[in-house]
Amino acid sequence: MLPSRDRSLPLLAEGRVALWLSREATVRPMLFVSGGYAPQDFLFHGFVREDPAAPPTGNPPSQTVDVWTTRGPWFAGGGVGVLFATSAGTGFLLEVEAVAAFPTTATVIRPSLSFAIGF
């Protein structure tokens, strides 16, 4: 169990513009650019070497600590995808998106698989 901490708002709001490379085929590739709001929480493990002469005394000579950081909350990015149509208005959408978070920076690769209705 991780110790309690303040977590970022679990919200993703994304706008995107897509270029569909085929509209008639069962397999429909696409390119897109996106932007929006999505804070990203990251966990790092840090190694700390203690100074035995510094107060407080009694600390171990070294320890590993958990370091949490939140990046973003804004992002911009782009990606590629392919829609596998199952009927005239439904299909499975497989995407890979690379986003850059700002003002606190991070680069995130987000793969996704979804089911689309009414495209």
C-alpha cells in the first residue's frame, strides 16, 4: 500500500483534428493532432545516502524513497491510428499518440484501443 498523497485531478479533456486516408475500406488509416488537459502522475524511486553526522541521528546509512511528481496539466501531440470497420458505422480503433506535457514537461506515449460508433 502506498502512503497517502495529494493526487492530480483524474480528468482527460482532449480535442483533435484527424485526416482519414481512406473512407470506403474496411481498414481505414488516419493521422491526427491533439491538445487538451490531462495531468500525468509519475512515480520515481530515489536513492538517498544519509550523512551520519547531521541531525536527526539514528537514520540508516542509505535508503530508497518514493518520489511522486505531476506533469502538465496541458498537453499537445499527434499520432496515427487505424480503424477496423465492423459495419457502416462501427469499428475498432487502434491508436498510438505521442504527447508533450507543459508547463511542467514530460513526453508520454499513449497507445489505445477503443470501439467507435457513428463515424
